[in-house]
Amino acid sequence: MKPCDALLSWLLALQAWSAWGMSCFSEIKFGWCEYSSIDPDAPPSCPDYVFSIASFQRKLDSHYVFDQRPPLMEAFFIQRLHDDYKQSLVDADCPNPLIMAAILLAEFQLLAPSWIDLDRGFSLVKKAGSFISPDLANDFVMAISTSGRQLYDEAMKLAREASPFQQHLMASKPAAWPLQRAIKRIQVAQDAVGDAVGVALGIVGRPVPCATEIQGKSSTTSFSTKCFGMDTVARVDFVVAHCREDLSWLTKQLQRVPLGARLLIYEKCGAPLAPDVLAAQLPTEHFMAVWQIDRADIGAARGDECSAYLTHILGSYENLADFTIFLQSDPMDHLHFDFLDLVLRSIAAGTYTTPFLPLNSPRHVRTLTPCLQAVHEEIFKENISELLGPYCCAQFAVSRDAIRRHDKDFYLHMLSLVDGSSNVDLCGMEGTKRSTQCYGFEFLWHVVFGEKPEPPGREDDVRLPLHLRLKHGKEHTRRNWIGVPLARDIPLKMFPDHEHGNPMYAE
């Protein structure tokens, strides 16, 4: 995206310009009516929303200068305003929030392209055949970055058309708006997309031999119409611990998965579904292969998701996917599929490199109990004195390298603590009817895969790319802003003179 260099030169030329003028008003009130999609005759709800430009400006500065949490919620709100409201800001000589929101979301979109853009890119590759020329690779990058580049171009157009005074505020030192830093982040994101071409397109040429036996499993039912075996390295494996729960979410809520994805369902309750029943519930067109694997625990033990996850690691250790997504069979109780979709989109684009990522929304209250200390010492052979406070409920994405931080004996010992093969309860209860060790694992999976005992929240984790730094996990799909704090409560707000329906649903 070489126009970045030209724009930086243009901004630097403006630094010598100075003038007296009014800046943006600090708080602006917007209003529109929400109509019920269930009852068309119901009276509309017409809330007002107050947006703090002053707060957004400071949050942007904290993010771009100090890498603090990005103001993504505010950026999505501004970007989805009705065009008349956006024009009101431009007419009031305050285009800066629009410019910065668009450029922040351009970076977001570049790193996690939409499925529409990804389909456009992979269709070019499919038409060209197996040979990936440099020109084809470039066309692929341009295709999957379409939406991100459009947002960037939108921001640059507004910046060039801004008044000389507002241009000065974006170019001066110190800058009132961190536009130059934002442009540099766009260049880094675009470079990341280009550098990931080999990863994104590598799956296209991977061999797919027929091999359906899975090491370490007692019995296997396979559905593999594309001859993609377990001795082939996959892009991503979905591992689901299942016990009679409805799996229709695989079709209804897991809309898309990357090329080269496999699904492995570990049956925990000794009641695997008949092949025709299972096949009817699953979106087999999504996956290169689907397996149903019997993984009942021994005796009265209940290993829950722990024995399923560990069985997968042990059985697939030599042929782990690039990334493995570990899920319970009711994942929607703990995670937003909108957030998981971002992970999958970036995996498909090749831009995903995070070794360990918690997928759930709630976090545990920080704690450290004798039980957790005993489980930690049994696993790691050392005591722990730090508080533990991870995201709850044991659903996460892990890279091959993060799993292989430990050898198979390490995971075999972990498995023996939860599958009933060792009649011990480290937390002082009799037997292992309900594995307290597995509950202890819930507080320790992140440590197993290389994280600190008290990890940062995703929104504050500077190691994560922008699109994964979401506090709630669904800011990028929000259409209703009732109850969302976008400003302080102050007496006077500027109120644009427009009336609209909900702009979040505007076409």
C-alpha cells in the first residue's frame, strides 16, 4: 500500500501551517428509532446515544502511542452511523473521528478478511490451477484485502478533503490525532497479509492421502469424502468433547471454516451416534474429514473435556494441525461465535500466528487454593504461589508448537490424572467420580501452553493483533448500542439535526 509514503509526505508538509480555529465539540448526541423485528405493530424504541469525541481521541492516542487497548467499540459505532450523521461531522469541520475510525477498522479488516474477500481470492487460485506465480500471489493479496483497502481509501479521502486547520491538527507535533502512527500500522498490516500468502495458499497444494486410522483411539467412525487422512498435516483441527448434546450449532452457528479443516468428535458417554444420524447433523461440506471417536472414561471417573483433549494431543502428536481448536459440545454457553469467526478468518488468510488464545468471554475470579496448588505441582513438579485467573471454561485455540512445548510423556501423565486409570484425587476427596483434577486443569491449560498464571485480558494483550483485542468478542457485529457506554454523562451535547431509523441496519 505505497500511497502511505505519499500521504506521510503530504502530512509533513502541513506541519508548518498554523491557524486559530475551533476544534471538534467534545460530546455529540445521535438518535434513531429501533423497530421490533418480531412485532411490526409494536411502538418503536427511540433512544439517544451520546458519543464522546474527546474520549475517543484520547483512547486512540493511548492505543497508538502506548499500545493500550484499542477503542474498537467506538470505531465501529462511528463507522456504522448514517451517512447524514457522518456528513454532519464533516460539515462541522470535525472529520477526524471518521478518519481515525475508518483507518483503525481498515487494519482490523486487513488482518481478518471477510469470507467474501477470502472467497474472491481463493477462486482466483482455483481457476489458475496448482502453480502459484508471483502475479497470482499478488492478485490473491489484493483480493483478500479489498475491504480493508476500501476503508483505508475512505479515510485518506476524508483526510485530503479536511480543512487546513484539521489537517494541521493531524500533522502537527504533537499531533492532536495520531494519523501518522495509524498509517504506519496499516503498512505493517498490509505487509503481514503479503507475507502470509505462502501460508494461506500452502493448504491448496498439500497432499491428501487416504488414511483414516487414528493412533491411540479405541474405535473410529469416519466420514471422509475427500480422502484427507490423519497422517496429513491439516491447517486446523476442531476437537469437540461430546456427551449426547445437540451438535446442530456446527451447522447453524459455525458458518465457515478454513480450507483444510478437520472435525474430531470425542464421544465421552459411550453412546456414539449412528453414522447416518451424525452425518445428518454435520456440515460435512465444511470439513475435509470428520471423525467420531469413542473416548469413554474408565470406571466411575469423569474426565469431561480433559480426557478428550489429552487423547487428541497424544493420538495426533506427530501429525498435529497447524492450529487446534478445542471446544466443548455446548460452546455457545461460553464464547461468541462472532469472535471465533475472526480467528477462523485470519487462519484462512494466513495472518494468524497466536500460540495460545482463550476463546471464551468470562474470566475466573483470581484464586489460589490448596487443590490448585496440588494439581499444579503434580503436573509441573513445582509449587505455585501466584494467583490464577484465566478465562473460564476450557475452550481455546493452540498452535502445534505450543502443544509440543511438552513431550508425550507429559501429556500421558496429565491424562492418567483424569481418565480413571489412576485412582487418586489430589483435592482430598474419595476416588475420582467427579474429577477435581479436570476442574483444576481449567485453571492451568494456559500455563501448560506457555502463558503466565495471570494472563492479560485480550483487549490489553499487546502480543495480539488488533482484530483479536476485543473485550467482549462481538464488537465487530454489534447493531444495537443500548447500554453501551460511549461517553460520560454531561449536561450539554451537540445534537445533529437529522432523524433516521436505525443506521446500523441501513443498506
